[in-house]
Amino acid sequence: MSGFKFSVGPWNVHEGADAFGPDIRPAIAFADKLATFRKIGFDAVQFHDDDAVPEINGLREPEIIARARDVRKMLDDNGLAAEFVAPRLWMDKRTADGGYTSNCPEDRAYAMWRSFRSIDIANELGCDKIVLWLAREGTLCAESKDTVVSIRRLVDAVNKMLAYDPKIKILIEPKPNEPIDRSFCGTMGHVMAVSAMTDDPSRVGGLLESAHAILAGLDPANEMAFALAMGKLWGVHLNDQNGMKYDQDKTFGAENLRQAFNQIRVLKDHGYGSGGEYIGLDVKAMRTQPVEISYRHLENSLNVVRLLEEKVDRFDRDIQKKLIEARDYEALEMVVLQLLLKG
């Protein structure tokens, strides 16, 4: 039995399209996803604004709120909570050059409208967290934006969200690249710096995705630890990544089991979850998977987390302490490897 609560997004069960190929699986209804999520063992659902309210751009604000209420009932009927709502700014023509940091005032205004509606949706779903994945807040051409001005625009956007709702918390999810070339907020250190610049840093924290840290050439556990040390790790997305390639969203632990072990270790050792935080997954089914087993990557990731929790519990801290005192790190590494290799 895990000591964590788990969350998942509906996009984690998808039709298999990628940048070089079309859908290969039929779509699964949102209601069916909710029922299966609960059956598998999830406690909460992650939302983009248009996951909860499709075609949001064409709706008036009262209609958006009414549709969000319908989704809340579906969650309640399945015994699920909502973890967060994230404005999906990167799929609109108006945000081709960024939302909050666009050079166009009308584009920035649209980004704020979507952000405020995400807060409205979060309130209806019963959650107090907004996640900002700053997908296009950066540059494709280095000379196309003034980075100093852009960072100030980003902070200004966060401040407007904080002022819109005094109860909402903003979680920034860093990623160094893709779909843009140079991100303005590529690591957890950047997130903490942006938080410190806002009007209320106590309500601005981070969400760390394993693969995004790897894409920056960083260790996911260290990125988590950095935010934990500042009391600002309010969300995680566990997955895996085969090196510094495109964002792969592989099953957690599939590529680097020791790295995965240390992520669970730092989370358990420092009380992650004690404030209601969820272990979130952001893993995608391989294109080869037929629809009948298109949830298997989620089941496998949950199983890996639970198995690694057991490994963390069995990790001999007395031996660890003695080997640290002796600076016998070769022996300490072997202790860890034997722990992971033995049943």
C-alpha cells in the first residue's frame, strides 16, 4: 500500500498521434477514463482548462462555469478530486509567439483571459492550484524578444493571477526547450527566482517533471530537493526519458531505475505528500499499444512507484551513515545497486 496519493491527466490516455504520424487508436470517452482511473488506483485528475471545458474560446463566462460544475459532478461520482487546472495556451494561433511574453498586447490579453478562466474552473472543481507550463514563453529567434522585458511580463502575469483570486496557488512547471528553442524558465532554479519576484512568493511554487529535468541535463531528484528545501515543491510529474532528446514521457523508471529510486527517496525522506500533494504521472502510451491495453503505462508506472517505495523503506540507513562517515562511496553505491537488483 502506497503512502502517496496519485493523480493523472486525461491526455495520458491518448490516440497515439505524434509529430510524424496520425492517430492510431480510437478515442476513449472522458467518462470512461475517469472510471478506469479510479479502478487503477488514482485519487485525482489533472486538467487543462479545455479538458474540463472543451471549446472554451467560444463560450461565455457563465457557460464555462456551468460546464465546469458538470465535470465536478463526474469527479464526485467517481470518487476523484481535481488536482489542478492549467491554461492550455500553446495550441492557439494567438500564442504562436508566446502568451504572457508575446510582443503583441492583444495576445497577452488573451493569455490572461484564459488564465482567469482557468482559475474560475479550478474554483468550480474544488482545487486551489493553477499550473503554468510555459510552453512558448521563450524564443525561436534569440533576437526576437527582449528577455529582461519578457521576464517582467511573466512576473506581471503571475501577479495578475494572484490578485484575481487571493486563495489560488500558482505552480510553474519548468522545461528547457521544445516547442521553443530558449525557455525563459527552464529549471527549478528559474521557477524559484520568478517566485521571489512576485507580489506573494508564498503562493508561487513549482511542479517538477522528471523528463524535463533530464532534458536540461539535470538530475530530477536534485531538482525536487531544491524546491523541497524552499518549501515549494507542490507537484511532481513522474516519468522517464532516454537522454537529452525530445520529450518522451516514458513509463516511470523504464530508463534509469536508480534515478527513479532517488526521486522516490527524496520525496519520502522529506515528507512530500504530507501537505496534500499528489504524485502525478505524465506518461504516454507507446504508439504500438492497441486501445485494449492503452492504460498499461499508467499501471506500470504506479507499480514502479510502489516497488521503489518498498526499496526506500528497506534501504539500510545505518550502513549508509557508516559508509558516508568512512567516505566509502564505492561501497555505498554497491549497497544501492544490490538493493535495486535483489527481489
